[in-house]
Amino acid sequence: MASTKAGGSTKNVRDSKPKYLGIKLGNGAAARPGMVIVRQRGTKIMAGKNVRVAKDHTLFAMTTGKVSYTEKRKMKFDGSITRRKVANVI
């Protein structure tokens, strides 16, 4: 006879860590070289002046300045035009 009741096994206990995506420096924020501006999956926001794209599509500053976001009209390969957000450091 068991002294304690048998505990069942559970299958739904695993969870992934948060990825902390999103805009890290807002419009008008001061940026120094190497500072992360946006963490993203895919290029939802494009890199503009003095901004580069990392391997995981993260946007980071190349020079000291202020962050500004603008919109740019971009033509797709099928001829349709869309508006894309662009991050700049000026």
C-alpha cells in the first residue's frame, strides 16, 4: 500500500523565453554607434541613413545622432506601390 497518492505527469509545462522584439529607440531619441534601434523578425522597418541591418534583421546605429522615422513609397516586383517605414539617424 502506498503511503502517498501517486502524482500524475503533465505534458503542457514547456515554454519559450520572450524575445523582447520591438522599437528600442523612439523618434527623437539620441543614438550612439552600435545602439539597437529596432529588434524585428523580417524587415518590417527598413534601414535608412546611418542605419545598418544585422543578421537577425535588427536595426542599429552607425553614427551619433537622433533617431527619426519616415515613410517611403516602395514599388514591389508586381508594380504595386506600398508605404514602408524607414529608420534614420541624423
